Amino acid sequence: LAAEMRLERARELVGSEDLVVVQYPGRGVSGGLFDVEVDPALPVDSLVRVRLASVRDDATLVGEAR
């Protein structure tokens, strides 16, 4: 049930913007504590504004840097 609720919430965020901390190449965490796939060229430990473009089946959001 928790996984379904998390996926539902992630789907609601698609189309919005959020700040993401890049934790390692290609992956970060949003202000809402969701995993976010980002451009692997973004520097680790950077804070970037992204548009949340889509969501994967595991509730990982896909972000596009703004």
C-alpha cells in the first residue's frame, strides 16, 4: 500500500518544478524526498532546479534541469 501511495504522489508531481540535490552522477533527491533521475553531467553536490517530466514505475521522478 505504501508503494502505491508513493507512486500516486509522484505522479501528481509530474509537470511541477522542484529543487534537487545531485547525490551522484545521474541521481538526486528532491525537496519532497523523492529520488530523481537527472542529467549525469550535472556536478555531484549541486543544487539544481528541475521540471519533473515523468515518473518511473518505482516512483523515481525524471527531471529536466531548468
